[in-house]
Amino acid sequence: MNRKKIYAMILTASMLAASACGSSTEPAAADASAENTAAASTAEMPTSTVPETSTANEAEASSSAAESSPAESSSEESASVEESSTAVDEGFADADETLYVTGSNVNVRRAPATTGEIAGTLNKGASLHCTGRKDDWSRVEYNGEICFVSSQFLSAEKPEETKPAAQAGTGIYHAGGDILVCIDAGHQDHQMTDKEPNGPGSSEMKNKVTSGTDGVSTGVPEYKVNLQVALKLRDELLSRGYSVIMTRETNDVSLSNVDRATIANDSGADIMIRLHCNSVDSSSARGALGITQTSSNPYCGDIYSACNSLTNAVLNGYCNATGLVNTGIWETDTMTGTNWCEIPNTILEMGYMSNSTEDELLSDSDFQYEAAVGIANGIDAYFGR
């Protein structure tokens, strides 16, 4: 058979096939349509269909891949989606050990990569239960989740505590009697806006210390009033045979709320008295307020009863001596200094600097002396003296 006949036969067969099956582009269009339908179905699936081992970033990557057709996705995007779809804990060798954090502000991530979502941060000495190891990452249990920490910041040996050198005017001890009282004058000359955990091991971060309020009538900063009363209380307690440790005796310090609690914890103090002034938008608000934790506080709920008794005693003694209205006790687990304190403690809000009458009283030296006497009376009542 010659070449012309062979070519004619091939051409005829091709035309017949095209006539029977339609255009060669139609199957490809059908495939694209099916992919778009599947993508829409995947995008509408509830988030609960994402495996528990997947990170939020992986879920987002999967949804993004489904919503765009192959023609719209670059090769780089496709590779990223393929990589992120792998289970985050695949390939980890099982472990069962306690590890300790060796650095400060160490990230706990929901995926074993530096791009993984941060579940929280931990500081030196925090302990974690390690359930697996792979390359440079450790799989750990954190706040009821499976998370990951870079192994370079973990050790099987608990690191030694390193305490910073004491600042001038902080942690000042005054010898007196057998009972040691820690007095903390709230706030300071400048606020510290960097963050610290709201409680030991907490993923919630708060400013280290705020600047406090100012008197609506006097213009005096709260931190100055707090220290003035604290110094008078120190002298009153020493005259009654107590020993005293002051978290600060000057306004020019850099003490976070955790630092203040740490001073009290490390000093061996029996109680801690934290002095503050209140402020709200209403100028008519008045009176003194006590603040303590709830009985279910996850960090210091075990000393709730003692803290509540101390708060009651100090608040009653203060109001009886000054004549200010007793507005009761507010129980909250939002106070960093309370959450970190390991000994019975209380916050006394001595009055409202947003109320012109109480603002002027709080800056009056005679009133401050009455305040110190009243607080000391409350401390006496707490110890049954």
C-alpha cells in the first residue's frame, strides 16, 4: 500500500473519532468543572472536619487550595499546600519525660516549624511533659493541647534560678518582730509596656506594669500616693513589732507585677499588702474596695480562704479608721501580681482619685496616717493580735 493511501486512511479514522466523541477540549472542561464543584464542597465543610492534628495554618492552606483551580495555582503554591497537608506530628519518636525551658519568652507552637502558630510563651524553669521528639523539635502537652517547642530551648535538667541584681530602693528589709509583712506600693514613675504571663505557665500576656491614674482635683499621680501611704504603714507596723519588707521605697524603679510578687515570695513574708487607688469615669463613685482571687483560681486558689480573710480584715480596719465607705470585695483572677503570689495577699483600693473629695483626702498627710493606722489594725486582727 502506498503512502498516500495510508495517510488517507489515518485521516479518515481521526475524523470519525472526532465526530463520535466531540471536541478534544470537552473532557478537559468537564474535569475542571468537577474540580470546581469539589472545591466548593470542601470550602463549605465545617471546621470540625479538619483533623485535630492539623494547625490553623494548614486548614487555611487546604481551603485556599480547594477554592482555586489548578490553572490559578502557581507551582510554589501547590508545593506549599502539599507540604502543609502532612500531619504535624508525623515521624516523631515517642517519648515520656519532663523537660524544662532554659530560655526566656520561648514560643510554644501548634506546628513543628518556626512559622507555626504560637499557642503561648514560657520562661526559664517552666516544665513540660514531652511525648515525642523529631529532629530539632519536641512534641509537648501544653494547656490541654499537643504543641511543639524547639528542642534547643529544653533540657531534662531543671535550670538553676538566676536572680537579677536588686535595684536600689527595692526589696528593702526592716527588722522588727517575728511576723514579716511585705508592702507593695502599686505602680511607679513609668509604666512597662512589654508583656509577662498573667500567671505561671499562662499563655495570656499582660503589660508588666501600668502607669496608674492621676487625681482629678490634685493632679497627683497614683504611684506617689501609694508610696506615701506605704511608707507610713511601714513605720506604723515597725512600731507595733512587725518586720517589714518593701517592694519599693522610691518611685524611680522598674518593677513588674511578677517582680513584686517574687520579692514577697522569696522574702519569706507571712502576708503581702498591695496599695492602690481607684478611678472610674463617674465622679460620684466613692469608697474603698478590696480585691482578691476566686476560690477556683488555677494559680493560687489553694490560698483563697487566707486571702479572703486578710482582705476582709484590712478593708474593715481601713474603713473604720478613715470613715470611707466599705464597698466590699471584688473577686477576680485577672490580677497578675495576685496570680504569681504564693502567700496570703490583698489589694486595697484606698479610694477614688476620680472623686474630687476622696482625691484630696488621699493626698492629705493626716489622712494618710489614719489610713496606715487602719490598715495596721486590720493586720493585727488577721493575726489575732
